[in-house]
Amino acid sequence: MEDIEIFFDFLKRDFPEKLIYKEKFEIYYKKIIEENEKINLVSKKDKEFIARKHFLDSMLISNFIEENEITDIGSGAGFPGIIISILNPHKYVYAIERNLKKGIFLKEIKIILNLRNLEIIREDIMNMEEIKGDAFVSKGANYKRIIEILKRKNIKEKNFYAILPLKENIKNSYIIENPILKEKFRILKIKI
């Protein structure tokens, strides 16, 4: 059974209300596979687990975020920003990505999926004068560096969420298990 099919079986069983986004997930998945050969959106070891790992982890962190304007810092292939945007059409997502090719990929996905609640910002957060959003999120980026940059940018009283490996032993984090892969990871939530 293919990665995306396993993901859809899981949704059908545990989150049937999310199946209304099935077509968007399929298109996004196929585009990642197609473009990964040129851009390296996901690592070789994760290539077989895009939906079961990255889609699902992004979906799980989405459940923690209460704020209505979310900024995904270091969006890369769009995890978790694109998934949050798909699952929460009533929320607005800013996806910040400094890499030109990945930024172009994200803009293509925004157009193809008609994500009106998503803005792609192709810039390094170090060079940004203003960083929009009521909350910040990151997956796979250096969370300590991001928090330090946000503090230097005088951002206060806003939540920062991160998807982290289990080996990171951090206060203010929740241990979550990916129910398909049975892998545990941490979701960090701290007030900046």
C-alpha cells in the first residue's frame, strides 16, 4: 500500500471529517514527489513517508494551535504551514522560506491548491523588519535560533510551537505519538 493511501485510510478511520481535503492532499503529495527530484524538498530517508510522517505530524501540531494568524518559519516543503492552511481555511498562514527554489515551489502549491489563506514570504527572517503572525511554528528548523531571532525582533507575548525529535528533552513540550508510524516526537509550546 502506498504512503498516501495509508494516510487516507488513517484519516477515514480516525479523522473522517478531514477527508474533505483529500484532493488537496493528493495534489500536494504528487507535487512534492515530482519536485523532490529537482529541489530536495524531503530527505531520501523520508521520501517513503511524506504523508505518514510530515502530513500527519503537521496535522497533529495544527490541533495545538489556537491562534488565527500563524507564521511557519523555515517552511521548506510546506511542513507544517501548507497542511495548517489546508486544514484551517478560517485561519491565515504566513510561510517564510529564504530558499528561492523552495519559495517558488510553495507559491506554486498555493496557486494549485487555491489556498487563499496562505501568504508565501521568500526572505530570511534575519532581514525582515516585521514578522507577522499571532503565533509561530517550525518543523525541522533550529528552534533555539528562531526564538532568539524573534526576541531580537522585539516579538513578545506570542506562542511559538515546534515539532522536535523525542531526544530533545525540553520543558513545555508534549510527547506525541504518530499513530501510523508509532514514532514519538515532541511538540514544544512556549510563550516568547
